[in-house]
Amino acid sequence: MTTRAARGAASRWALGLAVLLGCVSGCTGGEPTPAPTSSAPPSRATPVPAPANGACHRLDYAQAVAPTTQDAPVPCDGEHTAETFLVGRLDAVAGGHLLAVDSERVQAQVARTCPRRLGDFVGGSDEERRLSMLRAVWFTPSVEAAEAGADWFRCDVIAVAGPQELAPLRRSLRGVLDTDTGARWAMCGTARPGAASFARVPCGEQHRWRALRTVDLGSDAYPGEPAARAAGQEVCRDAAREVAADALNFEWGYEWPTAEQWNAGQPYGICWAPA
């Protein structure tokens, strides 16, 4: 019997976007920062109007992972790369103090909300979303705009096409994982995970491997690499055997999260098999 446990190669996937996009929209360190106070005249910055929910945008990768954006909407029936699925209001008051928009507490609010609400828009189960190339990204006003009164945040859905590349979209992704079309956005690979030529791509593109299932590693502290690696060996082998043409001769792969990916929101590994 041929089995191959392909190491996760510390891929930047945490695309919760865990590592890849988990710190999108202004990851900061330290304690929540109160907004600065001054006896100087109020800022003359012009408030940035709240974005429109349901709008579409043509973002490149760098724009998608930026904390703020000033892009203009484009028609949703034309080519775009992002779709706004939620516009909300920031909760920037703690202990009677107004917090800066780039404080850890304010940014964490958005970082929790947007991924959690993605399922309400694209549909599918938690597992189907984990095994898809669809991810949430989010934006807040600039510090200057927030000081002028802007208090919104914006959640967009994107489809990752490859390393630092977004897939072009031509229709809404609302409910897509509840339809047959959702299969094209499932997670596949160009080669065996861990190989030099491996890259994640949507299953609608040319691929050689596909993600089968995830291995949940719990919600406590990172278990350490040996434990994370061991947790998926039997699970992934069995999952690959179930889809193999020959149950006695098959390949399989397993990616386990690094500590960095775990801390960024990916407490699970991924099982792979040849497509």
C-alpha cells in the first residue's frame, strides 16, 4: 500500500484568512488605544460616507489585504473581485473612552464579525466554507476619517485564485455554496501538498489534488507541531481510502496548522487526495 503524508509546508493558508488574510484590516499590538484628545481645533477631514451593502468592487490582492480602501463600486454584472456582504457600525467605546479606529479592540471586533457572518451570505456548512476558496476581508475608515466621524466597517467576500491572486467574479456569490456552482470554488491544488509546485486553486481551475475534509484540533492552546501532525494521520488516510479507486494502493496528504496559523484562526488541519 502506498501512502504519502505530505507535510503542510507552513503554507500561508490560514485563509480564515487566518495567516494570509487573518491580520487584514490593521492588525495592531498592545492594549486598546484611546483616541487622542487635544485642545486644538477639530479635524477638518471630510467624513467618508458608509459604503453600500451589496456593492461590488474591483480590488487587486494588495487592496484586498489593506486595512482601508477608497475604491469606487463597479457594476456587479461586470467583472469584479469583491462583493460587500455586510456594512456595520464600529463599537469604539470602552469604559467610557472613545477608542481609536486602529486600536486592537476595535479591529478585533471587525475581525471576528466578518468571518462569522460570511456563512449567512455564501451559504454552505462550516466544513464547506473551510474547504472553499471563498474568504472574508474587511475594511474600516482611516484614522483621519474616523476622527471626522466615520464609524462604519465593511465586510467583503473574495475568491482566492492562487498565491496573491483574486479570482474574477461575474455574478453574486450570495448562496453560492448551496448550489451546484459552489463546487467550482472548492479548494484544490496544482500538485501534492508540500511539493515545490503546490498552489491552492479553485477546483474550477486545472488541478491535480483536492482537499477532502478538515481535522478539528480543538479550541484550546496550540497543541504543538508533533500533536497537530499526529492528529490527522489516520483521519486523512481513511478519508483518502474512501475516495480511492484502489483501497490498497493510494496516496494521501495532510496539512497541519503552524502555531502562527492557529493563532490567526485556523484550529484545523486539511486532508488531501489526488483528484
